[in-house]
Amino acid sequence: MPRADETFLLGLLQGPAELLPVSSSAHVGLLPWALGWEHASLPAAERKEVEVALHLGTALVLALERRTFRWPFLAAATLPPALAGLAFERLVEERLGTPRTVAFGLVAGAVAMVLADRVPVTRGTSSVADGLVLGAAQALALIPGVSRSGATRAAARARGFSRADAAALSREVALPVLAGATVLKGFRLARRRPPRSTVVALGAGAAAAALSSRAALRVERDAPLSAFAAYRVALAAAILAVSHDRAVCQDRRR
């Protein structure tokens, strides 16, 4: 079962990893693997329960931040990732969560962000068509390492929005996706009826995620995407280095 201390620390990481274009799967997903935490050896179902708690914390903060909701725009931005998630959820979980695929997603997303950030600013108002484009970006972000925030910011910049507007749009379309994932996986969690210690650990993670998400909302929204892209490439290199070292150690033990 998940440990409250590890889940709490993952919650503190959740906010910036989810809301900044750096990939939550590369941070929340791989940090326990890199540090040898017990979380990394939990059954897949229990790791998913932790994800539910962390997403809940972020979704609550985003919901409280919003004053109005543009339902046609949000529907257009939510439909593509919802359909892609239903169709490919198991494939993604079973085949695309390895360190190498996450590193590939980090680098691919970094390239897209750098290219998109070169587009001149020509837009100020978003449309339903923009929602569909951001929805397609969120669907691509099902690939671990790509980053939902990174993909949607890049898509918005490619459509001619400023960095600040791209960040705002990214956070706007995040809410229904995070809320939907939380509800879906929350039902699965409720059916399992986890023990009290697990509920306490998940609560600690949700509370920490809410705190870190609130802090992440205050991060400068006009920062060049190239800065985040450079960080992503460095992180990908670190992931590959750790993966290589572990493979070498395993070979020596045989």
C-alpha cells in the first residue's frame, strides 16, 4: 500500500510538474523509480490510486481559480483526449511508460515547444477551433513525457497566441481533463474499498498537490518555452543515464 510520506512528497511535486510544461509523468512517475522508493514497486492499480489523489488536488485548485467556464470551447478541448484515453489507456500504461519512452517524449515535446515559440503573436481571442487543436494536443500528451501543459502551450503558441495567453489556455483546458480522470479512476478506487491507511496516504497526497498547484499558478507565465525545453532535454539525458547505469549493474550481477 502507498506510504503517506512518499505520497505527500509526490503531491508537492505534482503542481509544478502538471501545470508547467515539464511533464508530470517524467517527475511524479519516474522519481520513485530513480530514488528506489516503495511507491515504484506498488501494483499498477495502487499507483493509479495515488495519481487520482494528486489529480484531485490540482483539479480543485484549478476549479477554484476559474470564475467563468466557456463550455463550447472546453467541450472541443476535452473530446479528443477523452476518446483517445478510452481507446488507448491500456496500451499507454503497458507499453509507453518505460524510462526510454518518457525520455523520448521529453525531447520530442521540447522540440515542438521551441519551434512553436518562434511563431509571431497574432491572436488574442480563442475559438472552438482553437479548442479542438488544444484537445488534439492533450490527446498526444497521453504519451508519457510529452506533457499535457507542454503540448497545449506549444499548440496555442503555434496558433499565434502569446506565451501568457498560451499558459492561460493550457490551464483552462486542463480542468475538465483532470476532473474527468479523477472521477473515472475514483470510481475504480471506491469499488476496491482501500484500507484506512491507504485513504490517509491518498489524502496527504491530495492536500500536498493542492498546495503545490496553488504555488505553481503564480509562476511567471511569460517565460520563454526554450527555457523549459532545455530543462526537459537535460532531464531526458539524466533519465537515460540512470537507466543505462542500472542496466550495466544488472548485467554485472548475472
